[in-house]
Amino acid sequence: MSLRSICVFCASSPGTDSALLDVAREVGAGLARRGIRVVYGGGGSGLMGALADGALGEGGEVVGIIPGFMVDREWGRQDLTELHVVDSMHERKARMAEHADAFLVLPGGIGTLEEFFEVWTWRQIGLHSTPIALLDAHTGSGQGFWQPLLSALRGIYEAGFVSEASLEDVVVAATLEAALEGLAERASAGETCILRPGS
Ligand code: AMP
């Protein structure tokens, strides 16, 4: 299955390492160059804004899905291909998931982590079959951004609270190219799930 639309979760803040802003911009541009539509939270700040800049700069399609209260705070971008204004954070996540063939998680904070863990948990219990990748982008210090989280997860695995299958179910990749390869492989496995039987 080819990936036509990818939902990207990432930081709404710029963070302290400008290399990660560049990564987000490059990911947006790279997806646009491959003709892949970007679906994201519709914000204009931080890595979210850089992601949209990168994709729009390459003439890509960008769909933002944002709750009304964030638009009222002027957090939404007005120059996207489409901006869907929804009633709640829950509706936002459901709509983002509906529009995506895969989830890609870039560096971020607690909002990004919450989004990642929800889609991962839901995949683990069979509520959807959309593949998930963590982009373990290198920070200025040379370490993959998600390494501390991956260490914590390995500790949780050793304690017997997460299965090896669950850990292996998430693609971890240092580059967009490798992430897309892993996602496409899992997407074409044609797994079935409760919400999309036979998909
Ligand atoms: P974080 O990783 O904590 O920056 O959270 C990213 C997520 O937080 C986004 O997907 C949004 O749900 C939400 N968010 C927080 N601040 C903003 C903002 N200024 N604009 C848009 N979304 C935001």
C-alpha cells in the first residue's frame, strides 16, 4: 500500500535545539516532494509551524485539524490547504486518525507523547491498524531525540509490563526515508482491526 497521507505529531514549541526545527521543516518538505499529504494539528508555532512551512514551501498539501478554542487563541494557521475546526481535543485526534495512512512522531513534549501513546495503545488492542513511526532525529549533541524514552520503555519491558511485540510494533528510524520504508512495509501487511475489518 502506498502512503498518501501521513498524520504528524510534533512539538508546538521551538525547543532549545534549532536542529530539530530544521528536521521538522525538512520532514514537511520531504513528504511534500513525495506527494504525501501532511495531516497535523493546524498550529503555527514551534515544530508544528516548521513542518507546515516545509510542506507548503514545496507546494504540498497540508491539512490542519484544530479545536475551536485554539483558533480563538489565534494558534491556528490560516494558510493551509484545509483547516478543519473541531469541537474538542478528542474530536481532533479522531479526525486526524481518520485522515491518515500512517502516524509519524517527531520530537515533542507532553502533547506529542500523549498523542503517540494513545495511537500506540489503540493499535496494540486492535482498535486501528494504522502503522506508527518515531523519528529518532539526531539532536545537536548527536544523540537520537527519543533514546531516553526508548530506554525507559526497555525498562518497562524488563519489568514485564509491555510486550516485545508491542515494542517491535513501532518503527524507530533516524531518517524520514527509513521511517517511510518501515511504515509502508507495515501498512502493506494488511492487518485487520476492529474499526476497519479487512483493511
Ligand atoms: P507538545 O508536544 O506538548 O508541544 O504538544 C503538541 C500538541 O499540543 C499539539 O498537537 C496540540 O494538541 C497541542 N498544542 C499546544 N500548544 C499549541 C499551539 N500553540 N498550537 C497548536 N497546538 C498546540
